[in-house]
Amino acid sequence: MSVVLAELGKQLAGRWAMLLLLPGAFYVCTAAVAVLLGQGHAFDPGPLTAWLDSVAAAPASGRFGTVLIGAAAFTAAAAAAGLGASAAAQLVERVWWASGEEPVLRRLAARRRRRWEQEEEAVTAAVREFATAGGSPEAGRRLRAAIVRRDATSPEPAARPTWIGDRLHAVDQRVHASYHLDLSAAWPRLWLLMPDAARAELVEATAGCAAAARLAGWGVLYLPLAVVWWPAALLAVGVLLTARHRARSAVAVQADLVESAVDLYGRDLVVQLGLECEGPLTREAGARATSLMRKDRTDRSCLEG
């Protein structure tokens, strides 16, 4: 048992160092450079070199105790920065998955909905053009391009303030439209039926999204440094854009895996609930399963009657 606990401690320490300490150390160094250089000497190494020389020339710099205290303070500052980035990542995730009930987010959701409707109108116009042109290759290319632009906004009518929220919400809409299955109620039970390999793929995609949120948290933390050192704004924007790209990629994979899991194992779920389902999963079977999983008394009494 002691060997297992020791190995677990090593793994946790390594994970803590990778997720918090190392990025935190880079952040602390960047913050120190920002304060020392300021706006007027953004890329002038002179102030930084002078400060390092003054620290090295100080009488206390050669004492072991001073070095130890400095290292401990640096580590604590890096850890504090890591915790701040984790808190910012939670805020970022809340915005990503928000339903759009708040006033500001409601306006963002309405803006995305209007954009999707415009893209849908463009698809409708392209379909008419394709039919009028007798299916010409050029009209077909324009139709495909219009469909790609619409689906890039959202595969289904946009209803969330962010692309990430709409991407998973679209899965819920598609599953309900195809099978009359409530994905929120079905997912915990479906997870228990899925094989380990399928669950591992979903866990990896979810971890990728969480990692992107942490990276976005660091980007948020770099933004205030731009007040004293403008290059920090460039660094923050670069980190946030990278986090956005990684998050979209991870969520797209996650959404495809969730929808595929329903397609592959949805019928097994209905059968495990004790309902008859001959052949592929049908809307009738999905509706009955949804009633059982949601413990909807009214629907159940109707079904039993």
C-alpha cells in the first residue's frame, strides 16, 4: 500500500506541476518583466538587467536562507497564479455552456440566432438557384458553400450565446427530433451501458475541452498585465485564440461522439429499461423511454392506460 500511495503522490505532484506550477512560473516571470519594463521600455532590456545586477550585488543574495525564502516565495506566487487561472477557467466554462438567460448573454444569443437565420435564408436561395439552374455544377458548389457557412454557425437553429454551447445543444435537438429521446435524462444511463473504449474516447474529448478552458483562463490572467506592459495584450490575445481553437476542436469531437453513442447504444438503453424495440430505435420507443427515465407520472399513466 505504501508503494501505491508513493506512486500516486508522484503522479499527482507531476500533474500539479504541469497544470499549475510551470505555467504559473512563466506568468510570474512575465508579470515581473511587465512591472520592471513598463510601457515606455517595452522591449528595452536595460531596466531588467539593472534590476538583476542590483539583486545579485545585494549582501543578502549570497545567503542560503535568503535564496530559500526567495524560491519559496516564487513557488507560492506561481501556485497562486495557477489557482487564479483555474478560477478564471471555471468562469470561461460557465460562459461557454451558458443558456443565455442573462441580459448580456441573451443579446449574444439573439445575435447568433439572427446570423443563423441569415445563413439559412442564403441556403434556401441557393437551393432555389440550384433547382432553377437544373443542377449545374456551379450552382451546386454555391449550395454546398452556403450549407457549410450555415453549419459553421450552428448545425441546428442557434439558441446559445456561444458556438460551443450551440454545438452540444444541437446534439440534444437532433437526438430529440430523430428518436424523441431526452438526452439529459438518457445520458447517465447510456454512459453505464457504453463499453470502456467508447467511454475512454469521450473522456479524452472532455479532457481536451477542460484543458482549453484552463488555457483560456491563463489568457484572461494575462490581460491585466497589458495595463503596465502593452506586449502582454498580444500574449493574451494569442493564448485566447489558441484556447478558442482547441476548445472548438474538442467540443466538435465530443458532440460527434455523444450523437454516435446514442445512435449505437440507444436501442440497448431502451431494451435495458424493459421496453420492446424491434429493429432500430424508433420515436415511439424513445418517447416511452423518456417518460420512464424522467419519472413523468402523467405520461406513464397514459402509457399504462
